[in-house]
Amino acid sequence: MPHYRRRAIEATFAQRASHRVAILEGRRAVGKSSLARHLVESGVYASYQSLTDPAAAGRAQEDAFQWVRSLRRPAVIDEAQMVPAVSVAVKEIVDGLPPGHHFLLTGSASVGRGTMAGTDPLAGRATRLALHPFTGLEAQGPSDSETPSLIDILFDADLTAAEAPSTGTDDLRTRLETGGLPAFALPLLPLSRAAWQNQVQADTLAILGDRVLPTEDLNTGIARRVLDSVLHTPGGQINRTRIARELDLDARTVGRYLGILERRFLITLLPNLHGGITRASRSAPKGHAVDTASTCESLIRAGHDIADSPELLGQTLETWVVNQFLAARGWAALTTEAFYWRDSRTGREVDLVLVDGRGRRLGVEVKLASSIGPSDLRGLRAMREFGGLHRGFVAYTGAGFEEVDDGVWALPLACLTSREALSAIHSDGVGRPSPGTAPSSSSVRSTDPGQETTTMSDAPSTTPAVLPRPSVFLSYVHADDDYHDGMLVAFARAVKEACDYKGVPIELIVDKDALQWGDDWSERLQQEVERTTFLLAMVTNRYVASQACREEFIQFRTKTQAAGYNGLLTLLVDAPNWDRMDLRADPTARLIRDTINQHQWLEPETSFEDLEPGGRRFKQVAREVANELIRRIDRREADSAPADTAASADSAAPGGPSGAGDEGEDEEQAPGLIELTHTIESERRPALERRANAFGEAMDAFTAVTRREFALIPQGSAPTSTQIKRIAKGLEPRRRALEEATSSLSDAWRGLDADIAAMVRAVDAAGVAEFSAELRSSLTGLSASLEMPVIGEAAARIKALAALSRELRPVAKTMTGVLAAIEAIKASATAWAQEL
């Protein structure tokens, strides 16, 4: 065969085809027939028949049993799905033959499944193999050489840092449009773009035609529309209801056609592993084209082009990378199952997860980027905490293969297209650094733009760790800044200038500077808070009431408590009136007040209203804040130094080694991890669970009475004064019970919150994160249990009526307090769960 190119699956074909029947499946034009003929010509099989030949198909349809029995064995039957009776005949024949391998059946749709009243006649008699489009590793290198096993290397090889060629955007776009089908990846003649597009369309229509699976009822138009819907969102979650609504179809019809497209190897549906393997099929799958050329052609017909859209380019790249791994499973020694992983609550996701027979999980994230930042690791870190992670990889366009987190490696795309690059990253390959060779610098972005973090070797070092430039996030209310004529932002910039002047440069993050047009401001600000070292909070009455500022404050409080340092700088621009009724009853406000009182807060001697930007007193106050900030920066750097350096720094620091001058805690008297764990397990969590249950019961009782009372008001009419008084009287006992239950729940949470903060520091110091796993699960469950939309609905209705009559104002006040308490506990519990 003059144009045959060796397929990687041949290396394991003899072992995988050990059953009496081997079934080789794959989409039309993927190369099954070429491989089958090659195996016949190589003497592996004695005869070859194709059911695309009308004569052969006619004889098989006339008497399948006699036709199959007449073949010289071992025999190849190509496109066996064309005559379903052939599978049944093969079963009957091999049942009467001695042990050994007798048949290879190939199919452009599932072979054997769907015959014999929906059962598989070849079950227990056959092994199924999948032939995918050419991978980058298959297509590169000498055609007669074996393709290295990507799966086995990444699962079990001793990995080592190495350099690889970076991947340019133009090369990447060409690779994605080309795909891996032999006609495009290995063309005999160059194809123009128009010819490529026409041929991709023709292949798709042929697969959806009657000749691939004549017995299956199929409307080509509907199948094409459902296919395009999947391809227009590469790697997107498949929502049958949404597709049905968009295409004006029944959801069951959409489900049936998704099954048809998968059976004909046009799409791959990956199940979600988040709920475990046994529940994976119940979650929405992610859809990928079997070949990216189909994705690109479908997008072009819809008026889109990956060349013009980085978003579509990145999504299509994800599909391409997933396909490289799915294909490589075919010649790996390890047997693996493929999934994706997504936590719908947090949105954390891993694009591909392979699970081997021992339950080990290998996660792969795909990024259209030349470097990897901390946010690119969130999905893998989350999966590690919820289910485990054997190894993780972030595929990207950059050049460095190196470990960027514990057990997580940056994987250049070149390792998926170049055998030399892949060989260089493991101990048995060429290009391994000699002993003593310094590892290359990491391509992980540091928190300081333009600064790179170097991956340190495991050897001990006496060089102090160099921390990135400290960053300060300005947390403030825009209306307060407007009231002070821009003074709050100007003051923060003056603090930055004072730090720079004193030789301690900082990065100031202001939302007006950090946000770009089109950014999701909530998500972006959360990312900025996560990467920030210090929070400068401009506290006022409006600040304490602002939902956005509350979230920033709570998130940062949790982060710095977990890290064990004081990163909150609270500047009292206008001290809140904590005795005000709404603040006194607000759990989140109390939490902010207690946190401010616990740490050192800053209050300028001169009122902000009396300061003039650029004036002498203005600069003096900014220098005072800068001095406090520099003191905390120095303290944190001393804590991050090696033991001998830190000891000398501690001995010279005010308050001695314990750091009492900063935290005010006697470490000798502080409980250890064992004591904290015992207290949390035996006291705090049981108390919280009891009070959470009591709160739920009180809320249910209050809601039931509310519905009953309001149901007595005629629909469409306004309540009378008498009716409102009756409602208020009926709700009063339940209102008091709910208020007490809410207060008890808040008290229980504050006790647990304090112990969690101490435990997180102890766990971090002891390096035994397993202590926190059960607690993290408990906190996640608590946060989920407090999702009560009915509370918000009831509160809104009562608040509206309270505006009409003072009789319901106590009820409205209680409901406002309940909502605030729940939001505070949920926010804090969620933040701790993410930190643990």
C-alpha cells in the first residue's frame, strides 16, 4: 500500500484483539479500511470483505450465516454495521469454533449494538477498539516508527523539566482547521480552503446519510442542526432543553439525535466526574467534535472563524487537546476512562480527567496562553481537594515543561505534536538535563506583572525566599469617594507614593484601574482580592452596609487568617455608629466590627473632610498609614525567611519571638491541632448542626404561618388594617422564635469561625491537610443548606406591606436580620471551604 501510514494502535493491536472477535470502530474516512487492508497484506488476517461492496452486501443480506461461514479465517469484515444480521451470524459461528481469534469487524457506527432486541450479540466474545483521527504525535516522525505512549508517560514516568518549542497562533489555527482525518492531515495533494470546506461538508453529510447505518431512522436535516448546535460551542456543556428550545424541537428528539451523532462518531460526550463515577452519567456532559476540522467548518458556515475570535480558538483548542488524549488511550498500556470535572456550585472545572483501574485521576486543563498564572490552577486544585489528583497538567502554547504546583505540570502543546519534545520530559527520553543542571525558569506568572517566579529545586537553600512585590487592594464605596471629591482614591495613591519613597514599592489595585471594558466585575474583583497581599478598607457607615464591600472584607479576612498574618488595614474615614439599630442587629456588621477591634485599626487625627489633597497634613497622614503598612510588610517577609534568618528577625522584633506586638496571642497557651480538632468535632460542629436544624425548623414554621395568613387576603385586593393586624399577631410567636434561632445560629457560627481560623494556621504549620477534609465537606453542606430563596421572597413581600403599616415593621426587621445572618454565614463558610 504505497500511501499507508502506520497507526499507533497497531502496537497494541495483538494484545487488545485477544478475544475471538475484535471490533474496530471509528468515524467514516478515519482510516479503518486502510488499517484493515494493511493487516491483511501483512498476513495478520487471511481475507478481507467490505459490506460497502453491493455484491458482498447482497450475499450477506440473503444469508448472513452462510456468507460469514464461507470467509477464510481469520477474516476482516469492513463496515459490518451495514448488515446487522452479520453480527448475529458471527456470534453463532464463533460459539462453535475452538478458542482463538477469528474475526475483525470494522464499523463507521456502533457494530452489533441495537440488534437482537436491543442487546449486543457479541458481548463477552469481542473486544472493542476505537480508531481516532491522527494525533499530532502519530502524524509526526518516521511512518514506520512507533508512537510513544502519551498516557503511560504522563501517568507513571519520572518527569523532568525541559524546554520545548512554543506554538504560534498561526500554526495552531492551521493545525485545528486541518484536524486529523487522513485526507486533510496527510493529503496527497494540497487542498485550497474552499476545497477543504467542501470536502468536510461532504464527509459530514455522508456520515449522516443512509449508507452508514441504513436500518436507523434518521432525518438528515435535524441531525445536521443538532450537530451544528454542539459544534458552535466547542467543549460546552450539553443542555438538551436549551438546544430543543433553540431548534424548536422536543427535548427527547434532541436526546435521540445526540445518541445518533455519538454512535456515528461525529461527537464525543464526556460525563462529569464530580459526583463520582457511578453518578457521572446523570450530569450534563460536555460535547466535543471527534475532529476539529468539523468544528471549524461548522463555525465558518455560521459566520464565525477561529482566526477572528480568541474565545472560539481557545474552545476549539480544548477539543483538539481532548482528542489527543482520547486517541492515545488506544495504544496505552493503562486502561482508562475519560471524564471532565466540574463543581457547579463554584464553577471550578477541569477539561479532561482520565481515571485508571486503580482509581488514580489525571487531570488536564487547556489554556490558550503562553504562560500559566495562579488562576489557571484553580480547577485542578479544587479537584484535588474533592476526590483527589494523581497528576495534573496544564496544556498551553508556551515553551517550558515544569512543575508549577504540587504534582501539577505545565505541558507545552509541542509535547503533543513532537516525539522529541515528549521524550525530553521523562527520564527514559533524550534531552534529559544532566545532574546538576539548573532547571529552567518557570513560566508561571507572578503576582507582579512582568516578574517571573522561578521554580526552586528540592535542595535546601540558605537564600531567603524573595516575595513578589506586595499588593494592596483598595476597598471603598464609590459614593463615599464622590462625597469626599475623590479623596479616598487620592489618599490611597498617596500611601503608595510614600511607600515607594521609602524604598518599599507596592502595587495598588483600584477597581477603576483593574477593570477593563467588558470584564465581569464581580469575578474580576474576586480574582484581584485573591491575589492581593493587603486590603486597605476605607470604613464608613455606607461601607459596612455595602454588599460588595462586605464580600471583599470577609473574603480577605478568611484568606489572611488562613495565611496567618494581619493583612487588613482598616482606615476609619468616618467611624460607623455601631449602636445604630440596623447595625447592632446585623451579624455581618458585628463581624466587621469585631475584626476591626481585634486588629489594629487606623484613625487619622484630622478628619478626612479637613484634609486637602497634596497638602502637608494630607501627606503626613498618608505617611503614617504607609509606615504601618511597611511594618507589616517587613514582618511578613521575616516570617517567610528561613528558620535561622526568621529567628534573628524575631529576636529583634518588638514583642519577641512570639510576635505578640503584631498578633497579641500567647502561642504557648494557644491550643494545638489536636485540641482544636477535638473541640471542633465534639463541640463546635455538633452545636452548629443542632442550631442550624433548629433554625430550619423555625424558618419552616414561620414560612407556613406566613403563607396561611396571606392566603386569607382575597387575591387582587389590598389588605385592610384589620387584616394586617391579624397577620402581625399571628406571626409574632413565630417571629420571636425565628429571631432567637437566628441569633443562636450566629453565635454558634462565630465560635466555629474562630476555631477554624486557628485550625487552618495549625494545619498549614503541621502540613496535615487531611484534618480539614471532613470539615470542608461540612462547611460546603452548610452553605448549600442555607440556600433558601423562599426567605428572600417572604422578606420582599413583608417589607412592601411594612411600608403601608407599622404593624408589620417588627416582622420586616426580623426578616432583614435573618437574610443578613444567612448571607454572612454562607459567605464565610464558602470562603473557609475554599481555603481548607
